[in-house]
Amino acid sequence: MIDKKELEEVKKLLKGKGYKYTSAREKILKKILSLHSHFTAEELFYMLKKRYKVSRATVYRTLNILVDLGVVREYDFGKGKKLFEHIIGHKHHYHLICLGCGKIEEFKLDDEHERRLRAIANKLEFNVDSIVLSIYGFCKDCRGKSSKAKS
Ligand SMILES: [Zn+2]
Ligand SMILES: [Zn+2]
Ligand SMILES: [Zn+2]
């Protein structure tokens, strides 16, 4: 399911920046807005390819434009592949990344915590644009496995 408001907002952004709103772009955009999990550019391309005639180059180019416009965020969680998700229309969230199974969980900070992070940056005379926070460790399942292995 896609949020019509998100779609309209991105359409406006694209047109405002002088990008053409082609039917290929619309298909890519709708697919991205329908995904509420992290995906790689290749995964996106194959999902689209199943139903439409789109080229890999168009998918990658559109994805990069959406990252530039702040519609999509790109993450490098250190697995040698970039992951994407759309952030437009959603409250900011952060990630927990399991070093065992690679699972990614999301969490939110309350406003007070975010304010504190911004205050720390401001104290260092730093103007905050965005905050990306990733916590690495082992999830419950992986922790269980490693403690069993040790005993
Ligand atoms: Zn959404
Ligand atoms: Zn795990
Ligand atoms: Zn996320």
C-alpha cells in the first residue's frame, strides 16, 4: 500500500527541481513507497523487472535522485551493500544491526533524546542536518546461540 500524500509530495519535489515525471519514474517511485523495509538497489530492480520493462540504469538513476532529494535514505551497514528505504512521510528512526544474522531492527528516540543529541552538536558549533544512528551488536536469537555454543 502506498500513501497518496507521500506520492504527491515526491511528485512536487521532483517537478520543483526540474526532473521529468515519466511513467517509468512513477512506477519506481510507487514501488519504493510501497516498501516499508530496507532494500538494495538490485532487489528493487528485480521487483520492478518482474512486472515492468525498466532498465537497471533508470532504476539506479531514479534511486539516486530520490536520495539527493531526501525522499530515500541510503545506509551502509558494513555488509558491503547499500540499503535504502524511503523516509519521507515517516518519523525519524534509527537502527540496530545484528552482526550475527544481519537482521536490522528499528527504534525511535523520544524528542528529549533527539534534542540532547542536537544540543551536543550545537555546543561544538555544529549545524545539524540529519542524525543517523546505528547500533551494532547481537540480537536475542544470536546471543542465545553463542551462549549455547560456549557452554
Ligand atoms: Zn511510507
Ligand atoms: Zn542475529
Ligand atoms: Zn529503517
